[in-house]
Amino acid sequence: MAKNKFFMDKETIKEIGFNLWKMRRDKRLTLKQLEIQTRIPAKIVEKIEIGRSINCSTVRKLTKFYGKKMKIVFEE
């Protein structure tokens, strides 16, 4: 049975990853420190931040950890 996958274009994935990286940088956390505090493996966070993959539940956990909300806006 195939898993449900969440598809986005590469630009959107990179934008989300870049913003998560900025939030981590603003808190002055290393990947190791973030891994200890959130229990999310550093490899997964790194892949998201560089825009190689995305996992909605992980992004949700990270945004909650940073005290932020993600909002999607459709523009013309």
C-alpha cells in the first residue's frame, strides 16, 4: 500500500526550510541542541532546512517549538 505523500514545489520547500533555519539561528541553537530539546533527529532537521525534504508533522513541531505559526497565502 502506498503512503500518502505531501507534494509541494521545490521553491516552497526551500522557502519553508530557509525560514526554519532563520528561526533556529535567531535562537542561536546548533542542530545538536535542537535535537536534544525537541527530540527530532538532527539529520531530519538539516534535510528540511536545506530544502531536500519536508515532513508536515516535523515542521509543525518545529514551528510550535519556535513559538511561531505557519500561514499559507495564495497570491496572484
